[in-house]
Amino acid sequence: MKLYYCPGACSLTQHIILHEAGLPHELESVDLQTKTTSGGKDFFTINSKGYVPALALDNGKILTEGVVISQYLADLKPESNLLPAEGEARYEVLEWMSFISTELHKTLGTLFNPAVKGEWREAVVAQLTRRLEWLAEALGEKTTLNGKHFTIADAYLITVLNWSRFVDFDLGKWPAIQRYMTNLAQRPAVQAALKAEGLI
């Protein structure tokens, strides 16, 4: 398998999952401005949507959309318990994936756009603040989202929350979120992915 990624982007989620599951993989970075890979390929020929992640399978199939790739990788190694195989526990993880994707990823990601200023930025920050207030309460003293073990949702959440330091958004008012991030940042899989992407 080969993961097409951009350092620190949402593709970091799948990179963490690959390490957490112990799945052999190759990496190829993508310049999202020029849409060119580090190997000199036109990224649009790999993913016509033009964004990461994209996962090239050994049979030549390309998977796109991070939430789906995350599930695919977890299902390759069910013993990793990154995503329960069935039942309510599986849907609870997928519920978190949906929340992170629609309520945090899109909202926090909007702040990367330099055009987001004034009242527009204030509205985005207000919505993000509401979502983080809810998240902090849901986390409480837990060190993982389900309070038991690391899942694909934790890999996604740590990736998205990490963007706060690049968009001048202070998470300091939520100790539960800061504690969660500090704990997860020490995981070997998270450290390995961050190092491989040149982020630490």
C-alpha cells in the first residue's frame, strides 16, 4: 500500500493508523499547491479530487476519503481494535468520525483560508467554540474517546486538534482537551507518523 499525504494535513490520521495497526506501507508526499507528488506525478491522475489522503492498494485500486480509508485500514487488522468489528461499539466510533469530520474538521479547517476575516471569522470561531465546549464535556477525564482504548476516531481527532496551533486558535480554555492531546501525542504510532512527516 502507498499513502499519498501532505505533512500535517488530514492524511496524518491514516498515517497514524498505519503505524498503530503495524501495516507495511509506502509514503509519497503531495504538494497541494502544485498538485504534484514528491515522485513527480500529477496528483490529479491519482485522485481526480485533488486532495489527500489517497491510498493506493496493491491491486492498483485507489481509495479516497479519509473516513473510509480509516475504516478500511482498521478492518485489515481487526485484532488492533482500532474499530470494533460489529455492534454498538463500532457505530459509536463511526459516530465520532462523523462528528469530527463535519463539525471540527470543516470548521477548524476553514480558519486556514486567509480570506476568513472579520465577522466571518468571528462566526466560525463561535461555532467552533460551541463544538469544543461539547467535546470537552464529553471527554471529561478520559484519555481516549471511548474511555477504553485508542481508535481511528482518536487518530482523526488528534490530527484535527493539532491544526489549532497553525491557525491562531487557543485551546487553553479546555483543560480536558489539552490533557487528551498531551496523552495521545506520546503514543509511539503518533510519534512515528509525526517524525516521518517531518513535524517533530
